[in-house]
Amino acid sequence: MSAEAGEGVTGRATPAPPHPLPLPVVDNHCHLDMGRDGDPPPDLARTLAQAAAVGVDRVVQIGCELEAAEWTARVVDEHPELLGGVALHPNEAPRLAAAGALDEGLTRIEALARHQRIRVVGETGLDYYRTGPEGRQAQLDSFRAHIEIAKRLDRTLQIHDRDAHDDVLAVLAEVGAPERTVMHCFSGDMDMAGECVRRGYHLSFAGTVTFKNARGLRNALSVVPLDRLLVETDAPYLTPSPHRGATNAPYLVPLTVRVMAGVLNVSVPTLCAALSENSERLYGPW
């Protein structure tokens, strides 16, 4: 632990703040209602102030279970730095379907998504890592329903895709993607990145792009035009290097931005300006 770092309430090392960015950017996707591995959630006001101090002055808070979605719809009114997204996570869909509650959950998500500061339907999509074949139909049904909600309400769609690249792209082609579609925490290869760009999607990169073993992901990043890029934390997880394994938070976005700028061979101010402009175009003004 560096001399500038501290410890969280549970004794977990807290990374020191990185050098501030030269221009402000948006953390495109995080979960400020969650703590890491049993930790309590972070203090929201402190977290947002800490982020703003290093140039991350706007945040998209994602609530992807019903309780988290309700919380998100409340806090976006209390903190002007926040816009929100709501959905049923792909791994929630089979559980709700088994309880006969999926339709009711989707109805509640649509109601919350009508809030003027909820600008995102997401994260929705497919996750074949944690859910086996028996739960895939529920995930597909939920994914299609979320796409239709986003289109009805003119919201940006944020997609969770884990070990399901081909099926995610197939569903989007089948039902038609919303005008504004984001591949959250992009994890595909160069070919998939190119296909997403051809379809008009935006690709959001998390701290995973900084990992030593993520050469394939950096290769994918290299083919994405500046006007299709976003950056995110997916906090409290996916903490960028050199702090992998620590609790992630929006104030660590500058570490990811600087790696992205190096991969793209552009200046950090140029990338920051693009990331900010793309976010405002997708979500509207904060």
C-alpha cells in the first residue's frame, strides 16, 4: 500500500487518487448501491466528491435488481452528478421467472424508467457464465422485453454480455436495437468490436482493458472510433491496474482513460473530450 493510500471501513486497502484528468469525463456505468464482497455500500456524497476531484464529474448509476432500481430512482433526484439506469440483470431473470414474478418485475422497471433522470434501460442482456442452459430462455425473454421498453421510452440501452457474444448480437438483429445502444464493459474481440461499430453501437471499456493479460481487449479497443467510445468502472468491481482486486470507485476512472489513450495513440485531453461528448449525446445533459 502506498503512503498516500488508506483503508476502507473493513480494512481493505483503498487506492490513492490518481492524477486528475485535464478535462472532465463520465463514469458510464457503476453500482454505488453495492459494496464489494460483503462490504457496506460507499458513502455516496463522499464518493461523488472524490470522483469530481480527479475530473469524473458525472456518473451513470445502474440499478439492476428491483431494490437497486428503486434506490437509483431516488438518488438521482438528490445528486445532480447522477443519472440513472434501471433493469433486471440477466441473472435475475431466471430467478424471477421461476417465482412467476418476471412480468411483474418488468412492469415495475418500465415504470421506474419513465423518471426524467433515468436515461438508461440496463444493464440487460445475456450471461452464460453464471446461468446454465436451463435459465437461458428466461434471459432471452427478459432481454427482448428490455429492448422494447428502451424503444418505447426512447432510452439508451446498456447491454451486459458475458460468454454470450453471438446470441446477444443475434437478438439485437432479430428485434432491432434501440437508436442508442451501449455494449457495457465490452469483452469481445476485434471482430466483434468492428461489427458493433458497423451497427452503430457504442462500446464502453472498464478497468479490464488495463489488465496485463488483456491484449485482445486492447486490440478490440484499437478499432473503435473516438465517437463510439465510453469509459466506466462497473464499480465496485473490475478495478484497473495497478490496483486490481481493490474496491473500485469512480475516482479511479483516470487510470483507465490514460491506458485507453495510449492504445488509441491520442492525447488524454482529446480522449476526455470525446468521452464527455459521447456521454452527453447518449444520455442528454445532466
